[in-house]
Amino acid sequence: MNFLAHIYLSGNNPKIMVGNFIGDFVKGRNLLEQFEPGIAKGIELHRAIDEFTDNHPVVLQSKIRLRPKYRHFAAVIVDIYYDHFLACNWSEFHRDTLDHFTQRSYAQIQDEWEILPAGVKQMLPHMIRHNWLLHYGELEGVGRALGGMAQRSRFDSKMDESIAELREFYVEFEAEFALFFPELKAYAERFILEV
């Protein structure tokens, strides 16, 4: 899952949310030596979400559709597609508007500026200025996200071209998201409750 889903799946705990948001930027296992418990729990949640997603058979169906052209980048592309479907169907998952949710999330992340990894500090102003989380709900926003990831990749990922597959197989990807996401949500809720 990508940024919007990771934030959403953190429940109502700002510390867990920040940890979940920065998870891709944190290395190592000694999280409690680096972060306070809530942030560490969020990073652990991020890793658990990624593992659950990577091993889920429905997500595999989505990735297989993209693998011939995009190879191992298919997983990254599917993550962004699924954020798109979460944004498009937001009212089914949250009572706040997506715009209000994203603005509150940006503020909570900025409140923890001192502990944010350097990569997050570099990315976050661009994310806020262009409101990535809100614009995942538009095909143009998905296209910009994929294009930006392609530019940042050290390899010729062709991710910037993958908006074409989202358009072509929109119904199939959306159906797979609808099957998968409730299971992921239940998994994340159980993980948060674990001591």
C-alpha cells in the first residue's frame, strides 16, 4: 500500500500514523532505540502491512497483470493504484472528507518534524504543496505520482507509462482492491491492538 492507505490504516493514533508514514525510510530492527514507542509501533505496523500485502493472493492477481512490462516495479504500481481506489471510495471508509483527513494528517506529521528521516523531510513539502494524498483520487494525480516515482528510480522502470494499464483494466483492479482492502483493514486493526 502507498502513503494514503498507510496513514488511514493507523487508526486514530497520531504517533502510530507518523511511524507508519515514515516506515519505508527507516532501516534496522532496533526501533525502540531510535524512536518513542508509538512511532516504533507505527513503523512495525508499516512493515506488517507491506508483508501482508505482498503475500496476498488477490494483490498477486493485480501484480501479475503488470509484470510482463514492469517486472518488480509492478508491486509499487499496484500500491499506487490501490491508494487511488481508497481515495475514490473514501466515504465508504471514513466519515471525514478526504480533504480534511489529508490536511490533518499533514499537520500531525509536521508536528513530529524533528524525528522525520531526511528523505521524508525532503519529500514532505512537495507532498503537501501538491496535496498528493487528495489527488490520488484523480487519474491525473495518479499519473503524476507514477511519473515522479519513475523520475526518482535509478532504473528505467517505465512506471510513468502504467496509467495506461489502470485505464485499460480499471474494473479489474478496482474489484481486486474491493476484495483485498477490508481484509487488510481488519489485519491492521488487530495488529494495533496487540501489546
